[in-house]
Amino acid sequence: MSKIRVLVVGVGNMGEAHAKSYHKLEAFEIVGLVARTPEKRKALAAELNGIAQFDDFDEALKLTKPDAVSINTYPDTHEEFAIKSIEAGAHVFIEKPIALTVKGAKHIIELAKKHDKKVVVGYILRQHPAWIKFIEIAKQLGKPLVMRMNLNQQSFSNLWSTHKKLMESMSPIVDCGVHYVDVMCQMTSSKPIKVHAIGARLSNEIDKQMYNYGQLQVIFEDGSIGWYEAGWGPMMSETAFFVKDVIGPKGCVSIRDTKKSEHESSDIDSHTKTNSLLLHYSELDKEGNFSKKDEIIDTSSEPDHQGLCDLEQKYFLKCIQENIDLSEHLNDAVNSLKIVLAADESIKKNTAINITL
């Protein structure tokens, strides 16, 4: 079978990691790197044995004629680049969120179906063994579930510059929230029906209509509730920046990060690291004491961030080679986007928003 020729667009944290994954996998051949800033592009190209470089996406697409395009740019370019890639005959791997709007996301999906092309959205936690286990245990805790999750990042230097650029088009609870809302939907297997959110602008370096801290609460049809919080900036606290906790009638399960380090919230590896899961049982004996001891499930052998990106690209490869039906995957991507956009609307309108999926 001939190699899948892939064009990598964007070489930030995710783009660089995905490029390294394609380079490792024999079934892929990188035909070009596209990035606006030459320094990092040149360094990565040299590391990957002198790959062709471009600063213009349209030119790169026309000259390389790829079989697949990996889109790892700022979200405001996702829809445009995905549409152009599909129309050029390429499969697409696209970092989350799939688009800035539900309409845009649906347009990509309809186009992919029309041209018989695969579109995989970069929901990295779906490939994470420990998070898969976390979701599996949560499903055994009974109903309703109470899901508490956050990812606050004390960003500074280049990361703060990246976050400010991201906030030109979307807030932290939209950009990061799609991951964790997707996890909540998997845990409950129930329809979200209402979302309410609050937000605050903590820096005069961002637009007056934007907020760099947000918190959403989502209600599900089965009575389950979820809370998600995200904030970016040099003012954010490192205390409890990473909470992943699920409670049900039968007990609770938590991701327990026992290896704290300075400025950990700005380290991309810490965003997916679990180290261990703590499972607590609520069952009491006749004396009113807990009848089962808590269990600590060791997950320290989990893959690091690069390893997870490798798993994502193996999945992308499998989808192409085995013609896997991605309808459910894409429907979930649209639904999680719909929920976080409803949260964004809730903040702007200062009211709860009913959700229709």
C-alpha cells in the first residue's frame, strides 16, 4: 500500500507533536509543513530530515497535492482549511474545536460525506487509556452523576501570547471545554438539556467583549449535572487548577495528581497526566462505617503527551485504511461544541440557555 502523503498545517505544541507522530509512522509521509513563523517551522523541518516548508496554505495544498491534511492552527482558520482540504481530495485531521460555529462544523461534515473523506477531530482524551478507564468507572457509579472538572492555566511569556491570540476568536471555556463536556456526555450517556455560565475579564490586554475566566454548569436529562471551569493568564491560581472528580450514588472516582511541580498548569503534559485514579465506595455496614476500602488504581505507565498524539494519528490512519464510519464521532464533536457555545451565549446574555441536540 502506498504511503499517505500528509500536509501538516500549524507547528505549535499540537502541530509539532502530530508532525513527529506522522514521521514515526511508516504509513505516512509528510510532504510539507505550513506555518506563518519561519523559526519554529525551519527547526522542525530540520529535525524531520528536511521537509518542504510553506508560509501559505493555499500554495502548499496546490503544490503538494496531499492525501491528508493535519490542521493544527488557530480555531478561526479550521473551517476554511478543512473545506479547502476536502475539496482538494484530502482526508482531514483537525484539532478541536472543529469550527467556530455549529453551522460551520456541520458544513465540514456534510462536505466530507459528499466527497467520501474522513474527518477526525483531535479529542485526545478519547485515546487516553487512563481517561477511558476513568469514564468506564464513572458509568458504574449509578445515576445521577455529579461531574466536577476544570483546567486553569497560569500562562506567561509565549503561552500567554498564544492565549491572547486564541481569545481573539474564543474563550477558554469554549476552546478547552469541548474536551471535558465530551467526557461528561460519555459518562452520562444522556442528553444535556440546559446550560448556565458565568465569566470574568481579568486582564485589560484582551478585548472588552472577551473573558479569560469562565465557569459553566450543565444539566442532563437523567438528572446528572456537570461543572467545568477554565481560565488563562498570569493571574491564575495554581491551587486546584486540575480537578477531575465524579460522584454518583455508589461512590466517587477522582483523578489524583500526586506529583505537583512549579508552574505545572502551563505544562501541556500535565493537562492529560493522571498518575492514579482514586475510587471510593459509598456502601456502609451495619455500624454505619464504610464496608469497602478506597482503591488506588495506578496509571503511572500512561503515555505522555507525545505518546497520546501518536495514538491519535494511529487512529486517524486506521480510519482511512479501514474505512471506519465516523458519523458518531463527528456528531459528538458537534454536540460538545453546541454545549460550550451555549455556555458562551449564557455569559453574554446573563441567562440560562436551553439546549436542543
